[in-house]
Amino acid sequence: MSVLVVSALLGLVSLAVSPFLPTWLGGNSHITPTASAYFAIVATALPIFQFSIFGAGMLRSSGNMVVPSVMSVVMMSLDVVFNFFLIFPTRPVELFGTQIMMPGMGMGVMGAAIGTVSAELVAASITMYILCFRSKELSLRIDTGRFLPTWGVVKRALHISLPMGLQQTIIAPLGTFAIAANSFGIIIESLCYMPGYGIADAATTLVGQSMGAGRHELMKRFAWLSVGLGVTVMAVMGVVMYVGAPTAMAMMTPAEEVRRLGVEVLRIEAFAEPMFAAAIVSYGVFVGAAKTLVPSIMNLISIWGVRILLAAMLAPSMGLRGVWIAMCIELCFRGLIFLLKLKFW
């Protein structure tokens, strides 16, 4: 009920500002109409997105890592399929040497929004069905009685969730090419840091269950094992991103200036991947241990005190490169302070 109420309220607020938000963010008249329409569709579907995240988090907390992982793959796969048919119009496509007509709706940006929402709806529906009716630990069929909140539960929920909510609640426009290069760079970089978030989810589950069982030494070993694995995996991914940046950007856009700028920022960011992993996984460890206040404050201080400050100083003279240099420095700083926090915790 909390997820439903909060996501519905946030969705209504987002829907109300959707006509104005792209302009506030510095978008020009070429992109603001479609950007507003895209954001409005996503805002309307915000409860769907939230229930997908909520259901996956509940299952992971009960030790079920399989369903959330499978549903994540299902959602992304359906997103690609739906977007393929909804974005583009009917067009000739050569398949195994034969030209066929590939059907399409030709909805452009609107199709992208509808495709993403549809994919998320399928994943969220399956996840919530398994959570509510099939899970051995969390199924609604297991318990009887009322689920009214008590002050003790509310107080603990707020203690854990408020810092995380504040942390999740933030690029000024640097020109069309910079915006495009930044967007494509983030998409490509996400291929590197998504494994880190996956390991962080596993760390949250392992640490939380070990702590709940009172096995604190095991919890400590799981914490450091997870951090070490995350740093190793993302260090390798950083090397791959540095070497493969030209190929990846060439797949994203034919615009030479965008590709060149994108390659530069990706290679800057590659150096931060190991410490980014340390921050991501360490944060997952603290979430599993229900210690979210100090880590959330650390994240906020790092982002606002280091990244934003450095970006404001470097962007006027270095443009997008300055923004990504600031991001690289901040991620290394954040990883360092999280490792120190974990060591002395």
C-alpha cells in the first residue's frame, strides 16, 4: 500500500510537470514536445516501475535471487522487441539474403515509451504474482489477519528508507552534441557497472540473512568477498570499455563528433570502474545490515561536495570532458571512503 500511494503521488506530480520539465532542463524546441510526451507516459506508469522494483527487492530479501534476475532479463528482452516494432515504421529488411517487409508502428519516441512501459508491466505482473501467491516465505496465503502498520515497524522503515530516498532524489545543458555523447556514454558505461549492481544485490541478501541469523563473522566474510568480486569484475569491464569504446560508440550513432566525444569520456570513466564497484557493493553491504543513514550521507557528500563542485569548475573550460573527469574523480573518492567505512565498521 505504501508503494502504491507514494508512486501514484509521484506519478501525478511528474505528469503535472511533464510539459515544462524539458524546457527547465535546457532542451530546445526540437526535442521538448517529444521529451514531454515520453516523460508523461513514464510518469503515468510509475506505479508499475515501482512495483517491479519492490517485488524484486522483497524476493531478494527472502533469499530468492533467481526470479528477480530472470525477470530483469525478460523485461530488457521485451523492451528491445517492443521498441523494435513500435518505434520504426514498416520497412524492407534483408534476412538471409531475402528482402522481407518488417512490420512496424512507426511511433518514434512515443513507441519507445510505450514499449518500455509494456515490458515493465509484464515483468512487474509476473514478479508480483510470484511474490504474493507462490513465494514460500512471503505469500499472502501464509498469514491471516490484518496488515495495519505499527509505530515500531514504521519507525524502522523510515530509518532505513528515508536516507536512501533522499540520496536517490540529480547535467546542465552543454550543447546538443555533448548531450548526445553524454547519453550514449551512460548507456555504454551501464554495461560495465550493471554487474556491480548485481553483485551488490547479492551482497545485500547474503549480509542481511547472515546478520539475521546472528552469524556476524560469516557476514563480514560475505561483505569482503562481495566487494573483492565486484572490484575485480568491474576492473575487467573497465579495460573492455577502454579498448572497445570506439566500436561501441560507432554502434550507437553515425555522427562523427558525437562518437569522438563519446569515446573520450568513456575512456576517462574506465579508470574509475574498480572504485565505483567498491562504492556500489559496499553500499549494498550496508543496506543488507540496515545501516543506511551514514552511507547515504557519504553518497550525498561525495556527489554534491566533489562531483558537482568539480563539474561546475571544469565544465566551463573543458565542456563534457570536464564533467566526466569530475565524475571519475568523485567515483574514486567515493570508493575509497566506502572501503574505509567498511574496514572500520
